[in-house]
Amino acid sequence: MTKPDMKKSRAPQYFLAMALLISAVGLLQSWNSALSILNMGLISAIMALGVNLQWGYAGLFNVGVMGFVALGGLAVVLTSMPPVPAAWSAGGGRIVAALVVGVAIIAGAAVLWKKMPKGRTRGLVLTAFLVAGFFLFRFLLDPAVAAIEAVDPAVSGYLGGLGLPVMLAWPVGGILAAGAAWLVAKTALGLRSDYLAIATLGIAEIILAVMKNEDWLSRGVKNVNGLPRPVPNEIDLQNAQWFLDMMTRFGMDPTTGSSIFVKLLYALLFLAVIILIVTAMELALKSPWGRMMRAIRDNEVAAEAMGKNVTGRHLQIFVLGAAIIGVAGAMMTTLDGQLTPTTYQPLRYTFLVWVMVIVGGSGNNWGAVLGGMLIWFLWIEVEPIGAWIVNVITSGMDDGSAFKAGLIERVAYMRYLTMGVILLVVLRFSPRGLLPEK
């Protein structure tokens, strides 16, 4: 078997090993835990695919993954939650008017910048226009926000959403993330790559700050609970006769069985999405467009000399990658059933996703999927495995031993240590990842 054939045969082996690991969790712990790992692993794999599209295809360094994931989560609230009539009556119309005025001010500033001749006068006029526009915007917005947030703040205090089916929020999450990515990329692309990294990091923090503080939009740190679901509720299943008959046939407890059944339905939905995305990305990679993107990634100067619009193609692929990340963010919030802005952390939604891409194999779509599944599995399972190892090692020690207590207290750090060790080992022995790009 030649070396390329050996590399090609690795993928089925790796995915089989991944299936065996998840099955082992089901057999040794519980199938609920195994399916939870599978579902979040699939969502993490979609996030990794978005980053892989940006980095593996075009060499664009995005460190604002967290922000695009959060926008996907916000899309679920804005799309699927029912509107709050009292809040809309209190200040919804004024909020809409303030936002329209804000957009008009930005558009007017852009027109002034283009129409006026260069010089000090343009700068002064533009500054005065923006300052006046800012005060007008706040004059319209602030009273409306105060009125909305005063409407039953314990359970509401926000406008709500459109009351549409929750699965529509998944493409909407992609659209919101793509819009934010377009704004960032339009400003930062064409400059040095570190400017893009700084811009994406900044926009992620701004998005998170807005979600935490603008209660009228997302209830802020009070969270939005009870999001609609695309699958049946466990309680409804437990009261359905057909489901009870099925559980009797399989000899399962209806409470446990309903949870497993719901997680299986989620897994099927997520598998359908990931198959659709991977298929589209594989077709794009093998097309002339995909070859052009890799040529631009490998040598921008040569590609530009051949007449390729490097900045335009970078903008295109950055927006597409962010859209995929936004879809994953909407899927994750749908699975959780709530929007919790404080849970969006750079360690989980930027660093860990990058580890998935690097470990799986940058530039290889199946490698990104494998990396997403494997790293998420380890992220969850390393701590209980570490606790078991520590308990075995310290089983002969006295309960009052300071050394034993110290080891047990530090089990929580095992996952961070493991991520670093895995990254170092992969970079040392397989620098291009477990499934490298051909």
C-alpha cells in the first residue's frame, strides 16, 4: 500500500475508533451521557468546519469565533421566541425608529466621506455629524429601552422574538454571523493578518458585551429560558401511549427512554446538517473555486499577478466560514433550550475550536469533523477519567493525607493540561494533523 493510500485509509479507522469511544461511554457510564457527547461533538465539528474554511482554505486567522457563536444563539431568541405584546406597546416602535435612525446616520456619514473633498473641513463636518447623530440616536433609544425593561422584568423585560419555527433560526444565525463578519472583513482585510485577528477579537467582545447588557434585546444576564424545540418534549413523550408501548417492548424505563429518544432525534438533525455542510465544502474544494482559494492561500502575490481578486475572495470565504459558525451557535442554543450570555467564553468557543482544527488537520474537512468530535470527547471525559486514576493512585493513602487531598482538588485542571499535551504531541508527531490535507 502506497503512502497516499495509507493516509486515505486512516479516516475510516479514526471514525470507527471515535464511535467505539462514544459507545464505551454508553456502556460504562450511561447512554444519556454518550448521546450528549455525540450531539455537542457534532456541533463542535460544525464550528471547526467554519474555522477550517477560513484558515484551511484561505489562511485567515479568526480569533473571534466566540462572537459568531453568540450571534447564532441570539438568532434563536429573535426568531423563535414569541413576541411580548406589552413590551412592544411600551417602546417597540421607538426602538425600531431609533435603529432606523442609527442606520441612516451611518449611511449619511459614508456619503459625506465620499462626496466631500479631502481636507480638514471634511473631518470637522463628519465629526459634527456623527456626534449630533449619536445624541439623536440615544435620545430616541434610551427612553424606549427603559420602558421595555420595566415590563415585568422578572420574567420578561425584553421584546421577544418573531414566534417562528425554531429550525428557521439556524440559517438566521448564519446570516447574522455572516453580516458581522462582512463588517469586520470589509474593514480589516487587505491589511496585515494581525489586524484581522485584532478586529475579530474585538468584535467578539463587543457582541458579548451587547448581549450581556442590552436586556431589551436578550434579557442580558437574566437569560432567556424555555426556547422552543424542534423535537418532542420528554414529558409529552412520557404521556404518549405509543411511546409507553415502545418502551414496554424494549423493556426500558419511560423517563430514561424519553431522554435517550430526544437526544437521538437531535443527533439525526445534527448529522443531516453536518453531512450537508461537508458535502458542499468537499464539492467546493474540488472545484475551480477551491483550487483558486488554495492558490491564493499558498502564494497571494502569484495569485494576484494572475488577475485574481485576493481581497474579494478573502472577504467571500471569511463570510462563509462565519456563517457556518453562526449556524452551529444556533444549533447549540437550540439543544440547550436557553440563551445564557455569560457562558460564552473564549477558552471554549475560540481556543478549543482552534485545537480541534489543528489536531484534526487544517485544510481537510473530514479532519475538522474528527478533531471536533475527538477534542470534545476528551474535554468532557478527561476529568472523570482523571478522577478515577487519582482515586486508584491514592487508594492506599490515609483520608487525612494532604497529598491525597491536593491531587483530588486538582483533578479539575486535568482537562486544560490534557488539551495542551494533546496539541504538543500532535504538533510533534503529526504537524499537519491526524487527517492532513492532501
